[in-house]
Amino acid sequence: MAMIEEADGFATVRARGRLYAYRVRGRGRAGVVLWTGGRGDDPDQVFTVPGQGHRAVPVFVTGRQARGYARRRGLRLADTAVDTLELARLWHWLDDPVGRKVPPGAVLNAWNFFEDLARGLDAAHRLPEQGAVHNSAYEKLFGNESATWDPGERHAVLELLTAGADLWHTCPVIGKPW
């Protein structure tokens, strides 16, 4: 988890866990974000900085810009490679979830990203509260058994992913944070 403190108007960072750059591609919003892997029992989260009354996601055009941003704040990325989270297959499925087959990898990756994004923004309230039905759906998804979702599980997944997509498209971002 990354901890941010405001010092003399400049955000300083202390990282707990490894820092990675991920390119997120989706409808209307795309870019490279920083992601912090949790250490021990700490959960993963998307890297954010304090804004005016809220947290914001620094979004970069290139991995090089993200690495430079981290370096200027005394951080180093765990890997120079920039992995990609492609949300196009998720959006395609969400457009017609009844008529299309669930893309398990895309759904699993998006689910994890949306949870990590909500944690980084301190916006868990923007996602549905998860319970047993979500856990069951997630386990089936992880086991590539999403075809066995019951109607409640399918509804829970659709609700969570729709809320997560909305969070990604509406969350505060800092463009050109470098």
C-alpha cells in the first residue's frame, strides 16, 4: 500500500509493497496507472494522491512517464515492463451479458482492478458490498466455471462490474502528473 503525505504542498510518498505500471485501455478513458501490490495482509490498490477533498489517480501516457514520476518521489517500479489491462472484452460482454459468453479472464482482471481502484480512492462505497454470493461467483470465475453461475451470482457480478466501470470512468484523475 502506498501512503501519501502532503508536505509543503508537494505530495511525498512512502510505499509499502511493490509498485507496478499498468496500461488500462477502455472506452473513453485509457492510460498508464501505478499499482501497489500489498505486502503481507495489506490489500493491493491503485496508486492515488490527495486532491482537493478527494483522492485522484495520476494517469500517464507512457510507462516511461510513470517511471519518472515514481523516481522523482523516491520510488522505483518493481518491473520496467508495463502490463496491459484490456477492458474492451469486458465492455463488449456488458453490452449484452445474456447473449454473450462470459470472458472469464477479462472479467476476473476487471473485477480485481475495480476493487483495487476503489481502495486507492477510498471509494469502496462506490462498489456494491460483497458477500457470500460474490465470493461464490468469484471462486467459479477463478476456476473458469462462470457458466455455472446461478442468476443471483450473475446479477451480483454484473452489478459490481457496472459500478466498477462507472468508478473508472468518473474517478478524479490527474492528467500529465509528471
